[in-house]
Amino acid sequence: MNTEPIRCPLPARIENDSLAQIRRTVLHQHRGTTVVLDCAALDALDPLGAARLLRVIAEARAAGIDVRLANLSEGARRTLTDVDPAILGDGAPRPRRHPIEVIGERALDAADALGEVGTLLTETAAELARPFGRRGIKWDRTVQQMALVGSEAVPIVAFMSILLGIVLALNGAQQLRQFGAQIFVANLVGISMTREMGPLITAIIVSGRSGSAIAAEIGTMVISEEIDAMRTMALSPIRFLVVPKVLALVCMMPLLTVISNVAGIGGGYL
């Protein structure tokens, strides 16, 4: 058995071809062998490349091959840690951190996140301030998002509101019957749907349905580096991606709420 560690230099970028070669080099070693992945030439490491590299490391360690990383830059280490914090551990117990240090770190992270949200809102408001012109709002994308967010959400919103109206009417009638006030079931359903339940059920459905779809779409574009490509071509991702979705939600939410109110009252009538 070879006791000397085997060095495997990594290329400047982790791609499919280079990853296959790294995988062959690492996994073809004997059990108990130590393989050192030299990251000196690794210029940039995106989350997708980090996930692929960590998968190879996990497979090698599961096969009994000790894989270590050498000459790892701070940026690459941070990317690997963000993808899987435990994979880079050496098994040594970590020193206990002071609670004030943990609170301070989380406070700084919250401040950074708040700053990013503020920047996003500021850039979105700046793009909304110029609706027309050559660099104005992309109205074709906005109409497309209105169809996706509004029209396609009508069946589920109406169906859930009808069921909610039926439940309100049944439960309200059962309780009001004890006092001889069944006539007020209509007021109960109508006021509850228009004041609270209609907007609430609409917001929950839209945030769960459209919000998850928007997050998945933008997340996929980030992983495939489409956002970086847009910035390289001097195109604003806020103008092309964020503003049409925000306008679509602002325009379609009141209309969906009206549909929810009508469907809920209709369900109570049934």
C-alpha cells in the first residue's frame, strides 16, 4: 500500500471534463490512500462546481480514501463551506464560541441581508420611476408575468375560496342556530370573506404558488450564470426580471382578491 500522499492538481475551473478526470484519479486509488487536491491553480469556484467537487470528495471518503485540499484560496473555501460546511472538517472538535461573538456575527449577517434588501428595493423603485422609453419597463414581459401570476392562479384561488366559504357557512350556522340567529350567516360569510379571509387566502396561495416559482426561476438563472451574463452585456437584471414580476403581482393581487371574495360568498350561498 502506498503511504505517500498522491498529489492531484486541480485546473483553473471545475468543468465536466476536468471533473471526470479528477474523479478517475481519486476513486481509482486503494483504500487507505491519501490524495491531496492541489487548488493553487483554481482561479474561481462557483456553487455548481463546488457541489460537484464535494460530491467526488464524499464518494472517495465513503470508499476509504482520505482526500485533502491544499493551497485553497479564501474565496474557494468560503464557497465550499457555503455548499457543505461539514465536508471540510477534519474531525477535530471546534472550540466553543462565546455567545456574544455568535450574537455579533448574526447581527452583522442580518445587517448585510437588510442592506441587500434595501439595495434591491431602491433599484426596483428607480426602475419603476421611468415606465416608458428605451430603457423603461419591459411591458411585454410584464403582461406575460400577469398571465402566469394572475390568470393561471384563478382556478386554485376560486376553488380554495369556495371551500372556505362553505366551511364558514356550515360552522357559523351550527353555532348561530343555538341562538336563533341563522339569518346572520350571510353577514358572517360576506364580512369575513371581504375583510379578512379573501385577501388572506389569496396572499397565501400566490406566495406559495407564484413565489416559489419565481424563486426557483431566479435561482436556476443564478446557478447557470445567466444573471452574470446579463450584467456582462450591460443589461439590468432588475429591469428584466424583478420589475415585471413586481408589477404583475401589484396589478393581479387585487383582481385575485375580488375573485376570492366572490367565490367565497358563492360557496357560503351553496
